[in-house]
Amino acid sequence: MNKTEKELADKGLFRADNIRYLRFYAAYISAHADIRFTFQSQDKEELQRKIKLALDNQRNDLEPKIEDMNKQALKSLLADRSFAWIDKKEDRIVYFAWSLLRFVSTISDDLDVHKRGFDYAFGTLYCKNNLHNEETNPYKKSGLNQLPLSRIEAHELIYEFFDQWQANTLAKDRLMSLLKEKWLYIANELRPDYSWIDPKNKKQNIWIYNYIKSKLEFLPHLTPPISTAQYYNTNIALLDTLFTCRNGAVRREKPLPRELELSPLRTFNLLSNEVMYTMMKAWKQKQYREKTGRASAKS
């Protein structure tokens, strides 16, 4: 325990050693005092110093509020175990959780009177239309970074969203449970086959990215990829989110049999395994055409 941390503990701050509690205290102080500096720091010791400076300044009259700060923190912050299912070392689950959190919108525009939470919508069309609407998209309203460049950054943003969200733990638990339920659905029930996608093959992953945009349904909320790893992780997150929000089926347009003299196009639903098989087949056909084309050029 460093000196500043001990002084904060002596003043009565609960969990002055915890970065999540420190961020909450910082936000509380910003809301209740005329503080000119910001608390947007990931460094624990820097936050401790700034909080101590604010508490030491008698003009802020914050020390009488310490008990309330502790009470509000306990009411608002989820326990670490609530986040345990999001393995910070696993790209897929982190990007999925962040993607869904960024994408999901609400049907109502406010918490209910008990702050128990919204009614959520996961339909792709509704969520895309409300992606930048602060009234219906909770993540947009939070003002947090919308373009995480790494798994570590995305994982931290998940914590930050839940920590700064002005709702009680019942509402937060409900949303967290929904995210977990969606993950179990995609990972354990649908289990789309991504095994043929090479995480180190940039050409393949660029092709898949463009295939999703042109042949499936593109979701515009993820960071535009640049590196091979970014393309791969973005592709998996796009597919996971798309399959989840569309309940395992993706619409496509397909010509009708010639004997049917109706509209020239008809909408069909493809299940996730059919989507992946069709995509894999198209990729292999592309490779075959390129291979035979090179062979013909040499002859």
C-alpha cells in the first residue's frame, strides 16, 4: 500500500486500492464538485493522487460525502465475478461481448422508475438504425471509445461501461446476463465452423470481410481492420454478432426455379452452418480459379 492509498483509506474510502472503485469515486467527485482536471486515467496511482487532492481541498466540501460515495459505489458496481465469464485472454469472447454491448439498443428511452433496466432489442435493422442514437443506444450515450484497437482495450471498455452506467446493480446484472446468454447461444448451441479460416492469411480474411459486406449483412459498428489479426478478429466478431442477433439464420436472395413465374428473386434464410459452408465453398472456388488461371498462363 503506497502512502496516498493509505491516506485515502484513513479518510474512509472503501477499496481505495481498486481501479474500478477509484474511477467511480472520480466520477462521483466530478459530479459533486467544481473539478477542472479530468479523471480519464487508467493509472491507479494517478487517480489516487487526484482524488486525494480533491478531498484535501476544503472548498470542495467532499469529506462529509465519503460515506455516501462508498454506499453509491457498493450499490452501483458489479462484483468482479460478474465479468469472470469474459476471459480477457480470449480474443473471440472479448470482441463478441464488446461488439454486442456496442450494438444492442433499447426499445424504451429510459430506465424504469426503479432503475431496473431497459427492454433490449437485438434485431440488426433496429440496432443499426439506432447505433448513433444516444436515446436508445446505451453505449453511444456513455461517451466511451467506440473504436478499440486491441483485445485489452475492448476488455477494459466493457468494465468501464458497466462501472459508469447510471443504473443499479439489478439493471446491470440483467444486461450482463443477457450478454452471457447470447455468448452461450453462439458458442455452445450454434457453434459456427470457423476452423477453415486461417488467422494468419490476410488475403483470405480480406476476402471474407468483403464477402460479409456484399453477400450477408454488414454491421458497421466494429473498428475498420488494417492488420491481419484485426481482419480475422473483426470477421469472427461480425459473424458471431450477426448470427446471434438473427437467431442463427441469415437472409439471402436466390433465384427462383424457372418453372415458377413469380418474382425473379425470393428471400431465403440460411442457417449459420449453411452460411459458413457456402462461404467456404466460394473461397475454395476462388482459389481453384486462380490456380487454374495461373496454370493456363504458364502453358
